Amino acid sequence: MNPTDLTASLFFSAAVRVGADISLTRLLPLDALNKPLAPHDSYSQRVLLSLHALGIIEPEVSQSHAEDWLLARDWMHHGFDSIAWRIRWAPRDCRRQHEELKVLLRDIELSDDTSQALLALWEDLALAEVAQYARWTLAKSGYNPGWTDQAIDGLRRALKDFSASQVMYLIYLAMRTLAMTHQQGGQDATRLSLVFADAIASYARRAHAEGWTIRGMTRPVDLPLSTLALIFAHEVTRLDDEYLTVRPSPEALMIAMTRHRTVH
């Protein structure tokens, strides 16, 4: 299985588990799901758009939604949360593909292409996890969760040296700096998003240069693992609890998957 097929299969499996109707003919809208598909809404939309681009699903757009899309300049405002998706495969094809994927995940071949695809997906999911935590932390403290967008580059660089749970701790420190700066009136309110982003980048640099020992943050109960993350962590890579506590790397991925094969 090539990397594109592997990633698409994981996306489809997650979408089916969390949103498919009993007949495997359609996927429920994101706002009707009982469990999160991916770490945050934008990632969930990306999963669906990826499957749509590959011709696996297509949106079920009512006339009212179609008119919204035609007339809106910001079409994402009318976006995908309330739109269902028709699965273009026949139900028997869905079931066969689903069974084939389960067989594949039980004994995935660790080729160079597969390992690179899994590492890229782990890095992507780790970034989504810490971004979601940053949004949650900002919102909980009464700030704009959209400020996380300013910090994405800093979060991505931090994940080169630290695990997702450790980066969550750096976000916690940055949140304290943001609150202190706001209380002291040291920055104009319109620039507080930059204070938050700069604080994350600064703490990450200091932690790496000074060799900080960071235990990491426990994942808040308000942020349950998404269906895609659960499949990736427990069925594909066998990282299990190390999914958030180990820095994404080829070595960590190989150790986790090899360990599972050795035990079993």
C-alpha cells in the first residue's frame, strides 16, 4: 500500500467509525457526531475534503446550502459542520475496504515509504493536538482561541525537540506570560496574540538550549482523543500512551511498532 492509500484508508476508517450510518451509504455532518473525528474542527474538515478530492465521498448539499455556497464570499462560514457526505462506494465495497484495512493494521509492512507516511501523519497529529490545547487554554482564560494561528510555526518547531505533552506545558507557561502582560498593560490588546506566540517560541528555545526537564501536561478531560488519533495510536503504530509523551521521530515509531511485533 502506497503512502497516499495508507493515509486515505486511515482517514476513511476514522470517518466511518465515527459518522457512518448503519447502511454505510453516508457520513453524518460533523456537528452530529458523538465523538470527534480529528483533534479539531479544521482537521476534521480537512479529512473530509481529502476523501472528497479522492472521489470517495461527496457532499449532500441541499438547495439552501447550495445557494449559500454560490453567494457567499467566505464559504467556510457556511461550511461543513452541518453537511452530510454521501459515500460513493457501494456498501459491499465499504465493508471490504474496512476489513482489508483491519488486516493491514494488524501486520503493517514497515517499508521506507510507509514509515515516512506514518511519521508525517504523527507529526501532523501532534501539531493538531497542541494547537487544540492552545485554543482550549486561551478560550478557558477568556482570550481569543484564534490567536493560536499566530503560534503555529512556533509550535511546529517546538515539536522537533519535545513531545506533544511537553509542548502543552510550554503553552501553559506562555499562557501565564500572556495573562501577566495583559494585567500589567505592557502591550496593546491587539498585539496580545503576538505576545502569546512569541512566548511559546521563546520558552521552546530556552527549554532546548538549557536542557530543561519537562514532565509534560496531562491531557484535559475536556479534550478527549479523537477517533483518528485513537486508531493511529492504538491500532496502527502501537504507540499507545506514548503517542503524546514521546517526540515524533523515526526511532520512536520503529521502536513502538517493533516492540509490538516482538511481544506478539
